[in-house]
Amino acid sequence: MAFYFVDMNEVDKMKRIVGQSLLFSLIVHLLYLAGTIGLGYIKTIYYVPDVVNAYQEVQYLQNEVAFGVISRPLNPVQFGFISFMITSVLFIAIKMFWVKRRFRN
């Protein structure tokens, strides 16, 4: 039976890097959410209804049928989780590269 001894300094470094990556990913996603909400708010404020062309759009909606399939492979929760994880992994990879490069020089 083999015992593997792990340096606790390395474990603490990895914990810190994982924590930093989760925090970075959270900040990126919160900024994206704030930007999306802000853009929606601005579009709502400056929206001007087009009364002249509204009749043509109603005629199209009542008389035309669109055929096809709408596929939605991921719901927003799954997409958010996957993008959160990808952002975290990218941060860890960049951080590890930066640390190795810094100690190499």
C-alpha cells in the first residue's frame, strides 16, 4: 500500500487559485448580467412604437405560417453553469501559466 504525501503549501496554493477563479468567474458573470439589464433598460427608455408599419406586421402574423424546428439544447441555467465553469478553468490555466512563467525568470 503506497502513501502519497502532499505538501500542504501546494494544497493551500491550489485552494487559493480555485477560490480566485470562482470569484473571477462570478464577477465576470455579474458584469455580463448588469450589462444586459442596463442595455434592456436603455432600449426600453428609447423605444418608439411604429404605428404605421404595425398593421403590416399583424397581417403577416395572422396569415403566414413558419415551418421548422426550434431546437434549444441548453436551458439558461445549464448554459450559465457551463460558462461559469469554463471561465473558472480558463482563469486557473492562465494563473498557473503566469505563476510558472514568473518563477522561471
